[in-house]
Amino acid sequence: MPSPAYRQIRALFDNDTIRVYQAYSNQIADSALAHGTFVSPPFKMARMTWIKPSFLWMMYRAGWGYKDAGQERILAMDITREGFEWALEHSCGSHAEQSMTKEQWEQVKRNSPVRIQWDPERNLLLHPLEYRSIQIGLGEEAVERYVNQWIRQITDVTPLAHEIRALVVKEDMERATELLPVERVYK
């Protein structure tokens, strides 16, 4: 089986939506689940928020929901593909290109409400793999669209995260793998 492309969006998606993950405190998660979207407060609309299509990258970032109180709940948001693609079209990298001046970089950031970052994908042990997964940072205009237009459904996947982690701890990798969301190359 060939290895995945170095930078490739892999996600759970259908014809209309793509699933992204975020980790939050109980207060923010409970509010989002009750309202079907994020509500301010407790969610901060003015702050950049990072969405991740990779379940295992989210588990790495949040320590399976055990890292800290601010990331104890893992939420899965099914958002419109139209919104996801808007985010990609209105993005820039999270770091300046080497050839850019500081002024050029500031201009690019002002014109791009979304940041893209590629980080090593993770395996079930949360060790880095040789290929990258995308993280998408939504700035103010993009956050507004995300919260008010793109979100179709929010699911608390914390119990699933804890169940998979428990299987990994028991070294039952086969069963843990069976429970993972089936992510495929986004097209």
C-alpha cells in the first residue's frame, strides 16, 4: 500500500459536510451542544479558533481529552463543504514565506481571515507519522461564518475518545482501530 501524500486533507465527509474537531472546556462544550453552535459567551468570537479534520491529530492535541480542563471535551462539528472550501480559499500559511518582508506578511495576514498549518499526522500511540495533517485557524470573519452558517451538527465524541484510548492502553490496537472514524482523502 503506498504511503499517503505528504500534505493531504484526510477527513470524514459526505456530499454535503465535512467533520472537524475541537476540544473545549465543559462550559463551552455544554453550551455548544445545547445551542447546536457556539455561543458567546462562553465561546470567544474574537479569538482565532483552530479546526482539525484529523481525529488522531485532535487526540494528540487534547491528550484524548485528559490534557487539561480547557480541552476535556472533544467535539465533532459537521460543517458545510461550501464553508470548508471558503476557508481554504481565503487562507494563508501560518508563517511568512522566507522571501516576504514583514510588511508584505502583515498585508497577507490582513487579507486572509484563515490560517493553514500542516503538522505531523499521528498514529494510535499519538506518535508522529511521516505525512502531514491540516489545521485551519479561523479568524474573526471566518469564525462568524463558522458559527452562524457552516455548522450543521455538533457531536460530543469524548466517550469515543476515552474508549479508544482505553483500548490503546490495553494494547488492543485492532479493536481501537475499528473504532476510529474512517477518514479518506478529501475531494
